[in-house]
Amino acid sequence: MAFPFTVLPGHIYDLRTVPILISLFYGEYWCSLIVIATLFIYRYLLGGDGFYTTVFSYTPIFLFLYLIKNRYQSLNFRKKIFISMALSFTWALLIVFVSILRLTNQHVFIDADVRLFFVEYCLINPLATWIAVYLLEIIQENIAIQSELQKSEKIHVLGELAASIAHEVRNPLTAIRGFMQLLNQQDIQEKRDMYVRIMIHELDRAESIINNYLSLAKPHLEKFEILNVEEVINQIINVIYSYGLLRNVEIKKKLANGLFITANNEKFSQVVMNLIKNGIESMPHGGVVEIITYFKEDYIHIEIIDQGIGMTGEQIERLGTPFYSTKENGNGIGMMVSYRIIEGMKGKIVVSSQKGKGTKFLIVLPASFPVHPDHVL
């Protein structure tokens, strides 16, 4: 309305009916009221007797559109376009009719140029409305399709997750059932203690599997405390050191002292243990896993570097997604849980790797205390 396309003095193409139609049919009621109020106020500020033409021609159409809004929204794609164009044409025709009456009352001669303008005005408005409605319908259809795809994907993931849980928990339960059957036999009483220990171990393993899956659904970690990174990692190395020796893997460390984080001790240890274990298992012929910690730009950095088989860029991108693992018998839940835990600690995991040369996992977490300058990288 402020910068319209003008072909004749006093006659303009401003397409003001299009946003009104769109706001009525695709917006809330308050949205359309704001649009029509803005139209009337701005037209009044522009001045001239065209304000009265605007009020008299737009008000009845506005009320009519307001009444058929719910009916319009229930129509299909083609009917919406047809109805919108028909309404836009009718609206333009009404405006032309009111304009002709006003010009006649003012004894203004309507020549061929003015008549051509009226015809073009009645055609341009439906065309602009068709373009706007078509684009909006396509956008809404794409949003609806995307929403359905997301729902389908969630249901698919939920199904796979349930199947994975059932598969993982079934193994220890099957073992427990077998040993319980053995306990009923009278001739194996001397092995009862050993069988009970195995059954308890399998129950603990089932509980651990369930806890891993439950970790995916926990929005926040519990029991946060100040942890000394050096002490926690040394404890983890002491636990997993024998596992590395069995696979001919040496664990080296370069740990800075005086580094503290705010985290859940059990969950943080679970992540570091998982990454070190993955590094060990990535080297079937032995090698070295190196653990390095340092402070940089208000964050604690923990590097876990192996000399294993490495990963491609595509494999790195898929790490942390459900049911994806580079290990033959892996299900990807361990890495997914690890990513979730570190994110809950307001940190991140960065992976860099080269096929055949090894992998580096970098854990970055906020530091909890000011760090001495000697510990800064």
C-alpha cells in the first residue's frame, strides 16, 4: 500500500486482499483482526476518499470469510485453491463495483484505460492468491509428511530398542535357568557354590544391561560431585589394566594433576572405561592405548588414543546413533549412552580417526576450579 504499482493516476495494484485472505484462512482469529485493523488504519493515514471505499468493500467480505473459515480448513488441496481464487476474484469485483459507483457519483468519465485497469485488477488478485495459497499448502503438506516420518521413525527405533533389550537380557536369563535346573540334580551338590556365583554374576550383567538402557531415558544425571580427574582415571586404569594385558595392549598415561570436574562419578567412570575398552578391542594384534589430560580455555580435555583399525568419516558420523557399532557383536548402545552422559555434564565427545592408523576420542568437560598455569596446555 505504501509503494504500489501505478498505471493510472489514482488507480494502483497493491494486492492488499492477499494477506487478508491468508491471515483469515491460515492464521488465528486475532491475526486476521490485526491485519484488517492495520489495513483500515494505514488506509486512513494515507488520506483521500478511498478510505471509505476500502471500509465499505472490505468489511462485508471480511465478515463472510470469518464465517466460512472452519469450513474452508476442512477442504482438500484443489478446493482450497479454487475457493481462494473465487473469493479473491469476487472481492476484487466488489472493489471495482464500489469504485465505479464512486466515480459515477463524482461524474468522472470511465475511459478505456480505466476499464482495462479494472479487468487487470480482477485477474491479478486471483493469480496472486493462487500462488500464495499453493505455496502455503505445499509447505503445510511437507510439514505434515515430516511429522509423520518422525513419528514412524520413533516407533521403528522403539521397536528395535525393545527387541535389542529382549535379546540382551535373554542371554543371562537363559544361563540362570540352565544352572537352576542343574541345582535340582542331586549329584552336583559340590558345585552348588560355583553355580550360585555364576547365577549372581549373570543377574548382575542383566541389571547392568537394563541400567544402560535406562540411562538413555534419564534427562539429567544424579548425584553430581567434584571429581579429581587424575584420581578417577587412575582407578579406572587399575581396573582395566589386566584386560589390556590379556590382549597384549599397554596402557600409557600422561595425567595432569589438579584438574577437577563436576560430574557423576559412576557415570563418568562408565564413559571413560567404555572408551578405553573400545580402544583395547580395536587392536586385535596388540598395541598402546594412551590417556592424556590437560586444561585448555576453561575446559578439561581427556584424550584416549589407540593404535587400532581406525574408522572412516562416515563411521565417525554414525557413532552415538542407536544400533550402530563398528564391533562385530556390538549394538551401539554403549556409545549412545556415553554421548548422552557427557552431554548431560555439559560437555562433548570429539572423534578423529584414520583407517588403519588409530582413533582419538576427546572428552571436553567444563572445569570446576581455577587451574594452576602449569597445567594449562
